Amino acid sequence: MRDPFTGLSDPTRRRILDLLRERPQTSGELAAQFDVAWPTISRHLAVLREAGLVTVERQGTTMLYELNMTVLDDMLKTVFGWTTPTAPKGRSRK
Amino acid sequence: MTDESPVSPATTRLQWLTLVALIAALFAMSWWAYYRLPPMIVLRTLVSGQHDQPESAARVAFTVPAIVAIGVLGNLLAGHWNVLFWPRKALSSRDGGAMWPLAIRMFTIAAAQFIVVQAFTLAAALGLISEIAGLRGAGVTLGIGVAVIGNALPLVTRRNSFVGYRLSVLYDDPDHWRDAQRMAGYFFVGAGLLLAVLFVVAPVLGTRLMIPVIAVTVLAPVLLTRLAAVQRGSA
């Protein structure tokens, strides 16, 4: 069952959703844009997937993550952004 | 192979049955009311809200079912023959399969919405509620339905034949497709809420503004997304 509140409550997860808005990405591509370890990002992705906010598709040996947010989810994310601390800035993309 | 399998075949069958049952209920309700309506009726409805000419009982009773039947059948047949993508495109059956459960859910929401719209219309036609109450109820239901469907539009992430904005210009680029569905979602939610409020406050004005609001809502996302793609140089 969808649980957007859990998924959106963490600033890093909201930052991941912002990055996925640009295009679907692999966990490796996403992790490269943060200063935290890849397993941490992987755990956040698992939470987002459990919350129904992202879908994942296997492409060969990699997993491609894609945004799966309704308009209401997007509005909730904006509200969470106002009320909770902002995400650590990701590294600028190479 | 997609890793997501949120909907089982049994659930999909149940959703199909629900959709068929809702459409059957809509026709049954309309048929039942048709034999109880006077031959000619002067009634403002969502479809004929701008004039006070007498209308036949058949038109009052069967306009909404006809719209639903043409909408659902037309959508399924157009999807089956892939006519909305012109020139014809080679669609991924995997993407179509991934979007199919969402398509059934959205058709079901639309059918349920039209049942309530029809119930308000027929109740007013039969004199069970006032004309304005019928118009208000039908309009608010329509607005909420548009908002609910719009809320789910950004979930149409894969190019397919059955649901979402299925135009050839959007199909050419997956990013373009996703952007259009997302933007359309916002337009639909905004327009739906606007219509709902409008029909609460001023139902007759709502009937006058309904068509222009829906026209802008349908066309604007395609034009804006296309414009953005041209500016990015991707179209």
C-alpha cells in the first residue's frame, strides 16, 4: 500500500525524488550525486519503493529507478520541504 | 522485465468486472428513469446547461450513458488499433502491460463519476431534488472526478495505447511523454478543483465555463510541453 508520508519525511529521499524528476536513473548514478555511501542511498531507494513513490526496472545487471508520484504526492513533498530540514546538496553532475 | 508486479491477474479481473458492472448499472438506472420521465422536459443539465429548451426524455436519460459508452469503447478500440499515434508507432507491449491496470482503474473512476452525475441529473428530472441542486451535485462530482483522474496522470510513465495523452508528438521522446502527463496532471487537478468550487458557488455559471475550462485543460499541457521541447532542441 502506498505510504507517501514515510517516503517523503526524509530530506535525502526528497532530493532523490528531485533527481528522478529529471529522468529515470540507476542507483549508481543517484549515489554518485550524494556525499553519502552507496548502501545508504540504496536503503533510501528501498524505502521509496516500499512507499510506492518510485518504481524499479531491471535492465541487465542494473536497476533503473523511475518516479511514480501523483500530483498529491508532489504537493506533500513540497509541504514536507517547508517543514523539515533541507537535503544535503548533491554533488554537481559531471 | 519489470520488477514491479503490484497487481495480480485476479485483481485485474475484479477491476474489469467492476468497470463492466458500473457501466451496466449506469444504463440500467437510465433505462429505469426513462420510463418514469415525461416525454419532454425543460431542465438545465451539465450537457444542456446554457438553454431552457424542452428536451426529450430519451436525450435527458441517455446522453450521459452514450458519452460513457462512446468514451470507453472509443478509447479501447483506438488503443487496440493504435490510431491515436499517427503515423503508427511500434509500441512496447511490456510498457502497455505495465500501464494497463492503471488504465482500468482510471476508466473505473470515470464510470463511477458519471454514475453519480447521472443520478443527480435524473433525480432533478424526476423532481426528487431541485434543478439547481441537481446541477450543483453533478458539477461538483464532475470536478472531483477530473481532479482524481488528474492526480493519477503522472503515474502514466510508460508510452502506451490506452491511457494518458497519446499523441504522436509525445510518443517520440520518453522524457517529453512523461513531462506531458505530469503537467496534464497538474492542469486536471487545478481545473477539477476550480469546477467543483464553481459549481458549489454558482452552478449556472459553472455550466457556462465548464467547456472552456476543460478545453484549456486538455490542450494546454500538450502545447506547453511541445514548446518546452522545441526550446530544449529535442523536438
